[in-house]
Amino acid sequence: MIISVPFLYWTANYTLHLLLFGLLAMVLEKRLTAFPARDFLWKAVLWSTPVSASLAMWFTTGFTLDMPAAFAQPGALATAAPATQPPTGVVLVERIGEEVIASWSFFAWIAFAWTLVAAVRLIQMSLSLWRLHRLPRTRGLVDERLSGLLRALTTQAGCRRRLRVLAVDGLEGPLALAGGTILVPERALTLSDDRLRALLGHEMAHQIRRDPEWLAFWAVLEAVFFFNPMIGVLRNRFRDNAELICDHLAVTHLHSPIHLAECLAEVARWIQTPQSPAMAGMAETKSGLAGRVQAILKPEKRTFRGLPLYIRALLLLIPIAFGLMLPAFKQPDSDDGTRTSVNILTSDHKRFNIRADALIQGNGAVYRFLANGLFEFADDDSEVTWASPGAVLIMEEEKGGVHYRAELKRRFGKVSVTWKENGRERPLKGPAKTQYQNLLTTFIREINVYDIQRAYRILNREGPEALELEIERTIHPELRERYRNVLLEQR
């Protein structure tokens, strides 16, 4: 299993920045009396946090935090380190007699559990929304009275969205769904025209503001980053604020706050079970019902005043600038451009159990190596002579505007090589064969499969000149120094 380390750092930064931005937003909320200003504040936090987390990966001016070793080094060996420590960024091969049990690292298990839980939560949320969106087709009832009231409200409000309303049997309370659909329970048909108009006006306001889409996005974030409680807190603040704004918009178009207050109290009695956080309802939270009724009956003029354009611009730009000064987890950069996550778990001098995810820059090229399985190489490093069932080796090189890719798999008991140049598959012969062999040699050397035994082998078979040439090709400085020491020993 190959883990993306940069995504781990980004997730850590996103979690940290969202926590800090959320706390700051809750402090600012107390000073903002205008509900539209609060609404814009929550949306600014929602979009600016991923941006600040991304910028912090490369441009942070604040202090950086070190990632725990168990997380920062995916694929770490499950046993103690070998007696001879490898150079930084290069993994030393385990020798004969030092058996290592291949196991996932702590981070790999965390990543697997995270993916599993997030997938389950996303599936549950998707099924819930799918069932709701199927209701109009299965139990939806088009009522001329509802449709007529909604048409009149949209015309009065100047709404250009195409909305539709359906009465659904078994639904506890009204809902606004993404796409412009409004669902109301059949019992709503027993309400008077004034109360029904108040109900539709509130749900129409949700559709005008596109609250269903915003809440669905919040719900996706909460499902994926379920370990971050701040997302749920901010989503609840956004939803409660949206309800107050929609109440105000409904009153503005109805000119009858008493009917909306009565309708709100009636709908609250209908709802017995909490609704999905991904949907915009009318009275899904009863805790703030008294405050909403008070805001409807005794509204303050300044409470719903919008924000000037320059204030909105500042609210969008300040979080990004402030985010660059926040503490951040930053992946350390090596001086030679080499980043590796490699384990050579077992070795008998012929077959090597390798798990690797390495990005290496040097010699005017960028290399990417992905490996997982047991491999055996030819004595001259020109071929993979054997691979275990299910083993995969992917080698990529970007040089001079040309992208080379070799993918090795075991098929029908033999090693099969797929060679591509700039995305097009080519036959492995002639210059392509030579390029492939050079790429494989680079993989074996830079991943440090044979350690310094490879230097001794080159010296004994081909002489000092060949080893000097290999030293010049070696990218990693510490590995290059070890090869040079072998050469000096012989002289």
C-alpha cells in the first residue's frame, strides 16, 4: 500500500487551520450583529481554510511543526533499525539472518481506518439523499394549490430559479433539496393559505440562497474529516444562521410575520426525528425556536443589513494572509531534491521484498518509483528476472520534455514490461530497451537495493573506472560518498 505523504501534511494543516479559523470566527460572530455578515463569515471560513492549508505547505511564514515519526514515515519497519544506519533518505537492505516481519506502519493503519470510516459515512449520506430524491418520483403528489402559491411567491420575490413543490406522504417536515425541489408533508395541505404561503416562502428562501448545496458540501466535509469536530460546530452555526435569514426573507415577501411564527410552531410539532445535516429544513432544531419566533415578531432593522463589498473582500483575503502566519506542518525538503518512502523488508542477496514510493530529482531529470512485492534482478541490473505474484513495479522519468514510464507485473509466471513514451505504448527494443535498462539501473542504485555490495561488485567486475562513472551518476550525496569510500579502500 503506497501512501501519499504530502496529503497527510495537508490534512494536518487543514485540521489545524480549521480549528483556529473556527475559534476566530466564533469570536467575531459575537461582534457581528448582521446575520448576512455572519453567513458570509462561515462561507469565508469554509473556502479559505483549504486555501491557507495548501499555501502553508510551501509559503508559510509562521513557525513549522514536526510531524511524529510514526506518521511522517509511512511504511516504517516493524523491527528495530539495523546496526549500520543508512544515509538520510536511503534505506539499507536487511541482510541474511536479520528477518523482518513485513507489516503496515502505524500511519498506514490510520489511513486505512480513515478511508474505511469516511467511505461508510459518505455511503450512508448518499443513500439518505438518494432516498429523498426518489420520493418525488415514488410518492410525490403535484398539488395545484401548492404550485400556484409557489408561482406567486417566486414572481413576487423575482426568483429566476425554476422551482417545483411536491407533497410527500410520510414526510415529517418540509425540506429544500438541491436542484430546486421543495418537499412538504401531505399534512401541510391542511394548513390555511397564509400559513402554507409562509412555509413555502421559507423554503423558497433556502433555494434562492442555495442552502441545500452549501449544507451538502458541509456534510461531505464532515463525513470525510469526521475526526475534526469543528466542522460540525461550524455547520450548525451556518445552518442556524441560514434559518434566521430565511425567516427574514419570508417575512419580507409575506408582510405577515404572525403567520410565519404560527407555521413555524406547527411544523416544529410535526418533526419527531432529527433530519440529515445535508438538508435544509424549516424547524429541524427546536432548541432555537423561541429565538427565531422572537426575531420574526420583533426584528431589528440592522440585524439583516448586508455587508459592503470592501468588507466582503477583506473577509476573503484576511484569512489567507492570516493563515500564512499560522503554525503549519511542513514536509522537510532534502538538499538534493530526493524524497523517499522505501522499505526493503527481506533479502537473501537475490530476492528483495520492496515497498517503495520515491520521488527523486537529479541529473537533470525527475524520477518516480513505486514498488510493492518480491523482486529478483539480473547480475548486471539490466532486467527483473523474477517477481512474486501480485508484485508491481512502476518507474517514471521526466527529462528533456519526454516522459518515460515502465510498468512491470507478473503475468502467466513471467515478468511483463509495458513501456510508454509520453503516454504512448512503445515496443521494448532498440533505444527504448536501452532507456528502460538505464531507468532500472537508476532504480536499483537510488533505492539502494544492494547497499555498498553493489559498489564492490562493480569494482571487481568492471574496474575502478566503471565505479567512478557510477559515482558520478549517483544522485544522493551520502550514497555517493559511500561508493567513493569503497573506491578509496581499493587504492
